[in-house]
Amino acid sequence: MAKELTILVACGSGVATSTVAQEAVKDICKGAGIPAKIIKCTMSEIQSKQDDVDVIMVTTNYRKPVKKPLLKVFGLISGIQREAIEQEIIKTCKSLLD
């Protein structure tokens, strides 16, 4: 079986927009054949959780340094540039599996 990616999806509260983004990311990964486990958190938890994940996806700006790839995915909620974001998610996740 292929490696399973662990994806961290973060928003301000860890509840509202991250839940919407989490479902969208899950659907995108499933459609692209990318095995993934998705974890939600608040923006303030990113620093403490980043060592346990492969990629970080945020619904708002995050300016602190991170050790993992960081993708801005607010467009999954707003619909703005959704297709480009979906392609970026697929490209990034597939590169991490290689």
C-alpha cells in the first residue's frame, strides 16, 4: 500500500472554515488517488503540530516559519481560484509521495 500523507488543515478557530476545507481536501485527495489522513487545528497550534504532518494547509495568512510545505486553501471555501488550488494540492501531495 502507498504511504499515507498526513495533512494539517488550520483556521482561526479550528472549527468552521477548517471543517469545510478538510472535507474539500479529503474529496480532492480521494479523486486524485492520494491516500491521506487529515487533521484539523487552530492557527496557533501549527507550530506544535507541524512535526507530525507532511503538509500544512491554511485558510488564512500564516507568517511564522514552518518546516513543511504550506498551502493557502481559502479558495476552497470562497471559490476564488478553486481549480488552481485543487491542482496545487494534488501536485504538492503527489510530490511528497514520490
